[in-house]
Amino acid sequence: MSLNYITLFPVLLLLLPGSAAAAALFPFPPPPASPVNVTLEYIDPTLPPLLPGHDPKCSLTVLQHDFANTAGEPPISAAYAPPPDCPAPWSRVVIELSGRASDIQKDRIAAIWVDGSEILRTSTPFPMAPGVFWRVRKDVTRYTALLRGPPVVAAAADAGGETTFSMMLENSNASLPGVYSVNVSLHFYRGAVAGEKLTAHPTVKGLYRQPADLILPISSDAGDCCPGGYWFKVHNDSDEKLTALAIPNNTYRAVLELYASHHGEDEYWYSNPLRSTTASSSSKANGGFRQVSVSIDKLFAGAVVPFPVIYPGSINPFFWAPVSAIGVYDLPSYDLDLTPFVGLLLDGREHEFRLTVTDSRPFWLVSGNLHLWLDAWSDGVEGALVRHRAPPLRLNRQTDWRGSDGKSSVDGQVIVRFAGWVSSSKGNMTTSVRQRLKFKSKVEVRGRGTVKLAAMEVNSRTDVGTKLNRAVVGRVKVSREAPLVMVTESSNGGGGSELRKTKMSHGLTESSSVVAEGEAEFSAVADLQEAEGTELVADKGAALWGSGDTRSTYSFRDDKACYLRTVNVVGGRVRDDVETATCAAAA
Ligand SMILES: *[C@@H]1O[C@H](CO)[C@@H](O)[C@H](O)[C@H]1NC(C)=O
Ligand SMILES: *[C@@H]1O[C@H](CO)[C@@H](O)[C@H](O)[C@H]1NC(C)=O
Ligand SMILES: *[C@@H]1O[C@H](CO)[C@@H](O)[C@H](O)[C@H]1NC(C)=O
Ligand SMILES: *[C@@H]1O[C@H](CO)[C@@H](O)[C@H](O)[C@H]1NC(C)=O
Ligand SMILES: *[C@@H]1O[C@H](CO)[C@@H](O)[C@H](O)[C@H]1NC(C)=O
Ligand SMILES: *[C@@H]1O[C@H](CO)[C@@H](O)[C@H](O)[C@H]1NC(C)=O
């Protein structure tokens, strides 16, 4: 991911006690990050999938691997079956990834798949010292259909095949020595789990309610994997990726879950200026808007603006040690309710699900999971799409550049609406989906290229209503906001180096309200970060020295519970870390 930070050895030197190299080399460096008591545990301070005090009924290690030189290799994989004494269903399943970096290394993107369906997109930290370790826990109950293993069929001999867990983490220990050792386990819970509704960051309960009956991957070479991993690698705007799928005839509900991460030229898409390529030497000139869209047989079925995850090596790696940027270890996925389209798919034939990334530059990694709910009491259900209003998203793009300075902006908004009915043993249900997106991005460069400002705001809101005959029987509202503001001032650091001072704030807030079967539930997550610091960068872009202060505030609330964690990191050290399950401190 971080092409910019090639040589980290000097950074390491400065983190080690007794090094005074920076002071000697550079005339005015700010005080160095304290080498004393720097924690090696890197964290994302979010809601734990379960609050302490709940023991899983069973735990199982599913993968264990040292990723040393895995660039260009296919994913590693292992056969999986749920523990025999812990068959499905489960009240909760949590995946836990624990990792350790033997030495300094770049940050790497990684994913875990079950039979080609992605269940976790994650990044490693950006370890600036040997021995960095971290842990990711995610509620994966929604993937029960994948985790329960192949159905036990009476004539078992050649039934079903096995379930396979795979993981990809392309590392290279050729120029930096770090080897990533990773263990992946599953924890299965039965019975009541108190704090029942506390689910993992950052996806609130939203569209799923109950886990789906079947999950089909929209991914690369589904089934028969694939040197490059199960994710699709999207290079540009016109690079369409597709999977043809037939869904069971008794499907009555469908949700498509999308995973997306940005790399290479698009690592900083959220701060890209909009400049014509002739006017700019930069190849990263598409502006700060990207959208992942889905179509079914070329009919538009929904789109999302991805959350701009800031990778551990991005902007200033000292901001993200030991507290990661939002969503880094558990990248958000995005849900689109496709139930109105189910009627188009109930013909027993294959249909083409296409994924594209608007305005993308090389490259994006995208994949999808089609979650399907089946009517066990029917052999076939019927349905039809009755409303499809998807006006094109008209973006207002403005640019004003003179030499290196100037500004550009991209903004727009759109409302799409779909409705369709599905008639099953549950009755004839009509599902209406309304999605509203508001987007604004602005980039400004001043002072002959020395001051760069980037700001972005994404507001999206999805309303899903379900009617049985004329009566409303279900309603889900999910809104998501993602504000980002960033200012970097650069000055001459001496010896061809550049001193960059950055101040930024970034947030992800999400709320959902669900009304179904006469019950109403509400939940909201707010994850906010403010970071400020300095980095000294060599003329080739390598970080020579740096320091950062980061303040993270994470809160989760629902009708029953509240959880708040505030972590304050000053100069790479955790100064306060306050966690409360009562939110008393919030008052
Ligand atoms: C480092 O940690 C040790 C033990 O926890 C403590 O005694 C010491 O005061 C700390 N040093 C600094 C500079 O915070
Ligand atoms: C993985 O598990 C083994 C024990 O099975 C343990 O020794 C090792 O430290 C673990 N590694 C990590 C990165 O958690
Ligand atoms: C990379 O790591 C592997 C496994 O630890 C080791 O055998 C190999 O020598 C390392 N390669 C380099 C270039 O350090
Ligand atoms: C887009 O990417 C595809 C796949 O790499 C490539 O074949 C095509 O030429 C690219 N198109 C443009 C306009 O760059
Ligand atoms: C599904 O429905 C289609 C059209 O009604 C039919 O041709 C096909 O045989 C059905 N498939 C199954 C498995 O029942
Ligand atoms: C289901 O309801 C819709 C809208 O009310 C109607 O148009 C359709 O004919 C109904 N389908 C069945 C099978 O009753």
C-alpha cells in the first residue's frame, strides 16, 4: 500500500533509545517521539463484539501462517468444518485475527474468505519497530450460512464437498525484514449473550436482522481460486467485473454486501485534485469522488461511496501508532437491499452481477456477497420489479488551477428508488428501497504548492419499507456520514528533505433504526479522530522522522446500552484510555 515509505530504517533508529541521529542531521526538527514506553500493541479502539464475561461454547483455530514472501502467491487455505460439539445455529460467532510483525515492514492489505465469500477485509499495521502485535475481532454471525459447513446429506459419500477458509496477505521481506505471523480463530456462542445487541464496529445491525440462508460470492474465480485472490482487481472506470449467478427459486429476500479498498494510485483518492492530465504532471488527478456500483444484467441496482479508510502508512504513519485510523483492521462493508430485484432473478437462470468503480485509477480490490433468504415452505416463489427510478448521478465539477496552486471541487446528490413484490408462503410482500446520497469534495493548494487542504463529506441514507398487502410490516433506516478535513503545510527540511505538518479530523457515524415484527430497535455508532503532527520526508518520499498526537472517540448507543472509549495518544504514547459501558463519562 505505502509506496511512499520505502526506507524505514532511519525511523527505526530514531525509535530506539539513545539515537540522536535526527538532531545532528536536521537543523530544526521538532522534539522526537519518545522512544521510552512505546507500546507494541496496536489497537483500533472500537466496540468489542462481546463485552467481557461471555465465554464461547467452542473455539477453533482455522488458519495459522507466517506471511514472509507471499507476493504473487495464491491465498493460503485450509479445510474447515464447525466443531462437532458446536453445530449451527449459534447466537453469535466472532472471528479473531491475531497478528505479530517480526520486524519493521510496510502495511499490507489482507482478506479472509470462506468458499470464496469474503468475511473480513483488514490491513496490517505499519510496524516501525520489531514485535508489533495487534488483534482484530469481528462479529461474523451474519455469515452463519458459510460457517455451518456443507449440509449433512444421508448419502454422504460425494455430497457437498468441503468448506475452505482462505487468507491472502501479500508480503515481501526482501527489502524490509518484517514477517507477519497470523492466527485466525472462530468463537462460537450459544444461548443468551447479554448486551445482546452490541455488535462489532462499524456495521450496525441494519439490513440483516437474521443471518441469511445462503451466501453466494460475487468474486474472482469463485469456487476455483485464483493466483490473485478472490477479490476483483479493478483498474479504471471502464473495468467491469462480473459474476454470473443463478439463485434458488424460493428466494424471498436479498441483500448485497460490498467490500472495497483503494490502492496504488488511488491510495489517497479522498485528497486527489481534479486536474486535466495535460495541466498536471500528476497521474493522480481524478478528483475526490469514487463510487462502487452494482448492476444486474446491466440494470443499475445500487451504489455506494466507500468510506475513505486511511491506511497505517498513509498521510503520517506516526498518527496511527499505536491507534489505527478508523476501520483499518475491519474495513467497512456496504449493504444494498436487492429484494425489489428478486422477481427478475427467479427464473432458474444465471444473471450477471457487475461491479464497477466510478473514476477509479489503478487499483481497487472489490468483492460482493449476495445474502439470500429462502422460503423453506415453497419450491418456487414469484415476484416482479415494479419501480426503478435511478437518475444518473450528475456531478458538479469545478476546477481553477494556475501553476501548482488552485482549487477543485466535486459535488452532487441523487435519490434512487426501487420497489418490487415477492409472493411467498409469508404472503405477498412489497419492498421499497430509497437511497439518498449527498457528496462533496474539495481540494485546494496554496502558497506555491506548500499548503494543501482536502475536505470531503459523504451523507447517505437508505430507507427500506416492507408492506404485506397494504400494511407496513417492516422498516429499516440506515444513515451514514463520513466527514474528513485535512491540512498539510510543507517546508524545506534541509538536505533535500521536506517537513510536513498535518492536522486532520475524520469521522464515521452510522445509525440505524429497524422496525420488524412489531419491535423497534435503534443503534448508532460515532467514531471520530483528530490527529496532528509532523513528518520529515526524504526527497525520495521515505519517512525519516515523525511524531503525531491522535485523539479517538468511539461511541455506540442503542435503546439498551451504551459504550464509550476515548484514547488519547501523545507523541506515540497512550496518555489516557478510558472505556465505559455506561457512558457516564459522556455526560
Ligand atoms: C515507563 O514505564 C515504567 C513501568 O511501567 C515506568 O516506571 C516509567 O516511569 C515509564 N517511563 C516513562 C518515561 O513514562
Ligand atoms: C498463534 O498461536 C500460537 C499457539 O498456537 C502462539 O504460540 C502464537 O504466539 C500465536 N501467534 C500470534 C500472532 O498470536
Ligand atoms: C524472509 O522470511 C523467511 C521466513 O522467516 C526467511 O526464511 C527468509 O530468509 C527471509 N528473507 C529475507 C530476504 O530476509
Ligand atoms: C482499463 O483497465 C483495463 C483492465 O486493466 C484495460 O484493459 C483497459 O485498457 C483500461 N482502459 C483505460 C481507458 O485505461
Ligand atoms: C426454477 O423456476 C424456473 C422457471 O419457473 C424453472 O424453469 C426451473 O426448473 C426451476 N428450478 C428449480 C430448481 O426448481
Ligand atoms: C402481489 O402484489 C402486487 C402489488 O400489490 C400485485 O401487483 C401482484 O399481482 C401480487 N402478486 C400475487 C402473486 O398476488
